[in-house]
Amino acid sequence: MQQTPTSSQATDPLVGTLWRLCHGKKPMHEHDLLNAETMCEDSQESSAAACKYLLHALSKAPKSASKRALETMDILFMKSHRFREEVVGSVLLLVKRTIGNPVRKGGHDGRANHARLESLAMPIFRKWIDLFGDSHGKLLSLEQYLDACSAKCSSSSQPVEQGCSQVPDFRTQNAILKAQIVERSRQKFDELYSKVKPAVVSLDNAMKLLVPSVELGERSSTTSSSPRSGATVVNTLPVTVTLQLGRTEVPKNADNHDLIKYATGLHQQIRTSYRSALNDMIAELRRSRCTHDLCSRAEQLLSEMTLVGNKFSEVDFVSDSDFASDSDFEDVVSNCSN
């Protein structure tokens, strides 16, 4: 990099701003920082260009400029979501140019400059991991790498300015972490599946008993009690099913009271707890790049849960008193008055 901006750097607003932040007067001008943040947040293309420029400055700029390039990257990382996405996507190159194997060329000055950049980068990366590690899986890979580097460096007898040349390979650490994430996601899904699947099957069986020969969703506008219409069904439970437009009514009685209560509890548990947990689990399986079979099992379970939940929602459980005649009601009133 040159100490004076080239013609392209002077004419490009983003590059010119970044050049002043890296090579300009100290301290960094707040106006330039604000402009860089605004341009990065305006478009993904600007964020990608800024990330590329600063990564180049880390390895090619003089030591003072490379230090300020890392500081600028840290500021933009904290303030711009688009820029943060670009940096996380280039984390392998960032590691190589900051805390990877130290340079072999440049003699003592080159190694000392690398050590200073490494000492500056370590706390910055730790801060990123603490604040954004949960939402960016690659930062967890970076955390594993930093831990491995720290363990290796602490047992090394090399002087600080020479760096730690025998650090683990980042790609290896990343692959190990990915395998761990996949296995952890698989275990979490198996645990959730063992709870959700029995609940879905139990609710489906309960609905088959409560509405034994009616396929929900295939409604008739006719309400009848004749066997020909199929509106009144008597099975192992003495249940009367009344079909209406879009709804099915099942009267509560002593025979089905416990079953209705059981089905209602299952439906509430599925709706309030299991549905959101399964949706989160599917998102986690996709993020962790789990096998297609595992994701398909989760999606199939969600489909079954939705189907049985819809069946329950289409049924109205009504009290027997709702079907009492007006005369019966009048008799009750007269008896009470006597």
C-alpha cells in the first residue's frame, strides 16, 4: 500500500474513507467512521468491498496502518450487520493474516510486528465471540482455534516476539467443531423426538376414539342422526357426532369426559411447547448442516403435529346441556322454584 492515495482511491468514496482511516492522522476522524458505517450498511456490495480492503491492509500495509485497519474492522464489525456478515464469511483469511502462523520473512521486525498484531487481535476476537457467537457458528470455530492457540503458546518456550509457530490448523479445528455441532444437534433432536412423537400419536389415537368414523376436513352441510347419513356414529364409546359447516360437535358425557380432558391437555402441550421447540430444532439442524434424513424426520414430525392439531381444532366439545330442549329447561326451573 502506498502512503498517498492513488487516483482510484481518491475518487472512490468508500475506499478513500477507508484509506484515511488506515493511513490518515491520528486519532481516526469520527466523520470518516460514520461515513464508512453508513456505506457498509447501505449495501452488501459496499460491505464486501470494505472487508476486502481491510483484509488486504492487514497484510500489506505498514505496521501502523495494519493496526488501524484491524481497529477499523472492529468498529465496523460492531456497528454494521452487513459488514459483520462479510467478516464472518472471511474468518479463515482473517485468522491467517492476524493470528495464524507468523511470517517467516522480514526478520525480527516482521515477526515483532506480527506478534503485536496478534496481541491486538486476540481480545478483539474474544469480544466478537462473546457478543455474536450464538448467532454466528463460524465464530464458535474461531473460539475453538483461539483456545487451541492459547494452550499451545502457553507451553511454548519461544520468545513472545517470535510468535507461536506450531499452532493448530484452523481448518482442522473447524472440521472438528462442525462434527461436534452436528452430533450435539442430533442428540438434542433425538431427545425432543422421544417426547413429541408419543404425544402426537396419543392425540391422534384419542381423536380417532372421539370421532371414530369421521374424516375431518370432509364435511357435509347436512346434520342428521340417521345411520345413512353417517352423522351419528356409535362405537366403543357412546359418542354422538354432529356435523356442521366446517365444524364437528362432540357432546361431553360421563363416558368420554376423561378422554376429552386427556386430549385437551395433549393439544395444549403440543401447541404451547412442542411446536415452537420443534421449529427451533429444525432451524438448528439446517444451520448445523445435518444430514438430509435427520432434517426430513424433523419436518415429517412437524407435518404430523400440524395435521393432528388441525383435527383437534376442528372439533367442538359441547356439554350435553346444550342439546336440552326448552321444556326440559322449564322443568328444571319449576322444580327449583318449588
